[in-house]
Amino acid sequence: MVELVHLWPPGMFCRAINGKPIYSSVTVVKATDHARVILAGQVSARPDGELVGKGDMTVQIRQVCESIRAGLDHVGATFRDVVRTVTYTVDVPEYFRCQGVRFEYFAAPLPPSTLLGVSRLADPDFLVEIEAEAVIPLERLRNA
């Protein structure tokens, strides 16, 4: 049996139109003994949508990771449970210069990760966006 649960945790930005979210911030796929946690791409915005770190890749990566932490915490997961990330950036060389801040959150063994250079993100001031997936034992799952 598989069950899907769609969540909008506090501490995570989710774009809304006319007060309605246009996507799920987190989707939990519950199976018999584990849960797969899928986090939508996180950008450098506070939950109210305010941009954090305009023009500063390091600050933006830190805010993105804090948003990922909020989503993981909400369901009972940690960065150690992350099994995959996909990172989008508008400036690959600058991202590589600043990526050390990610190691404040993701520790060895690091999950598989894909990095993509893109021409633009949803807001022209966003420099980086990171998607994450985690897997946790069902008994640790909460709020889903």
C-alpha cells in the first residue's frame, strides 16, 4: 500500500496565487515500512516570500538549506536522510566558490547530487534552487 501526503510546512516558502499554493512544498510517499520525502525546489526566500541575500550566493545557499531543514524537520527527517539533491544555479562558477556552506548542512557520506546551470530561476534575484529527496523509516515519520 502506498499513500501520498501533500504538505506546506511552516518555515518554507511556497508561492501562492490568490492565497492558494501552486504546488506542494513537501510530498511524502508512505509505504509499509518507510517514507520517501520529496521537497520542492527551495529558493532563498523566507516563508512570507521575502528574498534573502540579494546578490550573495553564500547567503542564498544558507537560506535554501535552512528551508530544506524546515521541511525535513517537519516530517521527522534530517540531512543525513537525504538520498538525492538537484541544484539549479544561474552562476555555476560562483556556486562552486560558495558551495562550502552546503557542508554545514550536508555531511559525509554526501548524497548523489546533480548541478545544473540555468539562465534564470522563478525570480531574477534568485541565484540558486535546490530540490531534495529523503527516505526515513515509517516509525520516524510525523505530521504526515
